[in-house]
Amino acid sequence: MFVGARGATAFDSGCGRGPAAPCSSVAASRAGAVSLPRAAAYVSLRRGSDVRKVRKVGTRRRSGGIVVFATTGESGPARVAFVAGRSVGNAVRRNRAKRRLREAFRLVQLEDGRDYVVVAGPSVADTPFGVLVSWASRALREEE
């Protein structure tokens, strides 16, 4: 085994990590990445049968590039499903639209005990975020 001038072996990286530090750069970057917990404004509406029921029975409100279906649901926090069809674009654009809508609906007040289905239109991926929040609040305000 090679020992350097200051007593470092060939396996020492020289970057000054202590013995409890992660052993790879990927692990080190993950260890340093801390995300703050988000306030649970709603929970996901996951079952396809529940989504179909809300779309069939619920009231429909259009605001800008989104359509919101709402109906009474189980007691507890509001449940929300986000839908982006192929008209929005490819998978990257659809996922971006759903991420933006999720964040916009975290900022508006949802009524407990209600189920919502939010359908994204083609313009959602490119619309400024402030406009998305106003669309969401307007659709929920009209729904009441």
C-alpha cells in the first residue's frame, strides 16, 4: 500500500471528510439535501373509480385553461386528482402541467369533505404561475 508524505494512504481522498461522512459523492449530495415538509392542504384522490364518480356526478366549472369537477366526498381533508390528457402535449409537458397545478392548489383553500378532479388544458404548462393560482381560486369560488 502506498503511503504519502503526510501519512495519507492511496485510498484517502484528501477532501477532509470525517469517518462518519458518506463514502460517495452521490450519498454526500443526498445527505446535504433536506426538503421541508409541506402543509397537507389535501390528499390525493387515487382510485380510478373515485375519479370517474367525481367527473360523472360532480359540478363542472371552467376557469381559464382548467376544468374543476367537485362533489361531496368522504369526511376529512379534501381529496384531489389532477388529470392532463394528451392534448396538453408529450409526457414531459403533461407532468409539468400536473406539478404546477398541484402547487397552485396547495395555495388555495379547499373545502374539507369534498372531492375534486382538476383537468389541465393545453395552456397550463406555459401559463404564468400567478395566473394558474387565480384560475384555481376562481374555479373554486364559482363552485361554492
